[in-house]
Amino acid sequence: MAQPSDTRYLVAPGGTLRGRLRVPGDKSISHRSIMLAAIAEGETRISGFLEGADALATLNAFRRMGVRIEGPDGGEVRVQGVGLRGLRAPDGPLDMGNSGTSMRLLSGLLAGQSFPVTLVGDASLSKRPMRRVTEPLAQMGARIGTTEGGTAPLDLVPVERLTGLDYLMPVASAQVKSSLLLAGLYAEGETCVTEPAPTRDHTERMLTTFGYSVRRHAAKVCLTGGGRLTGCRLTIPADISSAAFFLVGASIAPGSDLILEGVGINQTRVGVINILRAMGGDIELMDRRTAGGEPVADIRVRHARLRGIRIPVDQVPLAIDELPVLFIAAACAEGETILTGAEELRVKESDRIQVMADGLAKLGVCAEPLPDGMRIFGGSLGSTSGPDAGDAPWIDAHGDHRIAMSFAIAALRASGPVAIRDCANVETSFPGFVELAATAGLSIQATRG
Ligand code: S3P
């Protein structure tokens, strides 16, 4: 697993993004593809799988529970499903690395197994809140031990039975919703989850693709335990959360004109497009189609003059992972951008409000962190060797992949080089980022050690 502090980026200022790119496969969908394929009956063939550390943590966990998995090889994976009751006890704790999705979804999927299992994670994951899943799972009858602070390691103890639950989520979280639905596969009766705002619906869609019946009535999604999943063929779209770095990069860099191929444009994920368009972004969706039960398009993005906006609160869950790079767009826009209603950013891989505010300050941007968001005054970007750099002439990504990539993109409009430390975890979601960015026109020198 990637260690903090071992990779630094030095990004040359300026440049233009041009050409055609395909970013790696969707992380959320990659996790779910392995989970559902493992507990399905028969073989599932997956293409477009994300070979990043997070999705590989999920894949390795199932291998350790006795599932035969070939690959990944160029994004191709073949899983021999063992059925709902076919998983075996692993020979020790399962390491989820940096991946909140692995830990929260697996706590639900494994809560109803007949063997004990312990889920552990790296330093960042071990600080993240887990009660949001362990408490409703306990209401279903699960027994899951946490630290006193409600964090990992999670100790799952087998129970006689789980029972269905009708749960109103206090936070709009696809991880919580998915965890409960996956536990619901093993529960007696019906499990329903009501979301306070729409969140990504990949679990529901994929369950349907595996032949499992999922019912939705407005904000409520329900399934009945004890059914079966049937192995199938899945094609995973390119990840809009990875495409987001290039959507913002091309929008802010004069002369840019870029096409991003085969990107997932599920309505629950397109907040970044909606927000950039509201800021004046020039984004066109071309050749819309469906792949693996998900809507996909090629996205053309050209440079545009962006203006600051008040980000609509209903877009926040739809752009939750893209908000750091949208802060970079805001820093390059004319006028003020205000984000509120995004307190969840404080409990991601880092405190993304504080860490982004600190990095923006180093670039001389006036950014005021709010308890649940940020106020950013757009203008020009300095550089980490400039007067705001202070004692440390770099931006600290705090081991957060999306922070590292966001500031790499900021260099397109910086007045001098941008240095970023603690970037190794870019591998968790976007292996090959430095090389792919170079083909589009961004010059990043990565140093390890
Ligand atoms: C994810 C859901 C979101 C998102 C995360 C992936 C998922 O988390 O931030 O990167 O795959 O379900 P929350 O459920 O905490 O909002």
C-alpha cells in the first residue's frame, strides 16, 4: 500500500490541454463489480476495471475469502462467483488500505457471514467515521466492534440472523446506502434505505444487472434478502471523478480543446459538469450511449472564461469528490464562489476544506474555509516558490489523491512552478495520472523517495 510522504510532484506552470484521452475505469463501479461478482453464481467477466490500489484492495479481500479471480490484465478481470453463502474465512485481517468504499461496503456485505472477520485500513482510513454504517447494521442484528471513537479496525462477529431494516439516512451517503443494501441480501425480509438527497446509484443498477430485484419509490430503495445473483458481463465506464481534473484543466487553460472518451455520465455523478457549465464552462456531451447498465458519453471541453457562482446545494452530493478541483476552477474564475452544505468534505481522505484552503493560500488565493464549505475569491494564481510559500515551499496533499491532482491542475494557471508533497496515493484512484496528463500537455515531474 502507498506510504505517505514518498512521492512529490513538481509541476511546470502554464500549458494547454489538447487531444483525446481515456481516463481509467470508474472506482465506485470497479469496487462493486468485484463484490457482486464474488457472491454471484457463475462467472462474471469485467472489462475497464480500475487497476488502482483502492479497487485492488477490494479484489484482494475476496481472493483471501476463497474467490478465484483472474487478472486484472489490461482492465480485464474474470471472477468465479461462489454464491451468497460461498465465501470462506480469511486467514487474517483484511487490509482495506486507503479505501473508505471497501471498508464501508464490505462491513455490510460481511455482516451476515458465518465467520468472523476484521477489517483494517491505513492511518487516514483508521480516522474516518464508521458508526454511520455500524449503527444501522447493528439495528439489523449485526455485531461489529469499533474503537471507542467509532473507527476501524472493525471486528465483525457472526450472528444467527440479520433482519431487514427501514432506514432513513441522516447523511446523503452512497457508501452507507450500499452497505445496508448489501447486508440486506443476507437479511430476513425487506431492507429499505431512504436518502435525504440523491446519491450515486451504482449498487442498485448493478444488482439489477446481476438479476437481483431492487425496487425504488422516490427517495426510497428496497430489496428482499435471500435471492440470488447471476454472473454476467460488465463494462466499466471511464471515471468522471478522474475526468474532472481534465474538465477543469481544459476549462482554465487558454487554448485548450480536449475530448475525454467513454466517461460515465450517470445523473447521480454529473455535478461537476453542471457546476462548470453554471460557471460558464464549455462542455459538450457527444455520442451518448449505455455501457454495462450505465450511461456513457465522450466529453468535449474547451477553454472558457469562468465566473464565480454560489454552488447549488443540491449539486453537492452529485459532485462530492470533484469539489477540490472545482475550488481550483473557482480560484481561476472572475468574482466570488461560495460553497455551503458540504461538511462531508471534512471527513474524506483528508479534511478537504482545510487542506484545500491551506494549499490555495500558498498560491496566494484568497480562500476562506467555512464549517461546511468555502468562499473563494477568484483571480490569479501564484506559485509555491512565491511570497506566500512561507517556510515550506510546497503544498501538502496530506496523502489525499484528489488534493494532489487538483493542485497539479492548478499549475496550468500558476505564475511559476507548483510543488506538491505526499502524492503517492494518486495511485489509489488514478494510476498513470502523470503520464496521461503529459500526453494532454501538463508537465509533471514526479520524484519518489
Ligand atoms: C462512494 C461514495 C462517496 C464518495 C466516495 C465513493 C461510493 O462517499 O465520496 O469516493 O463508491 O459509494 P460517501 O458515501 O461517504 O458520500
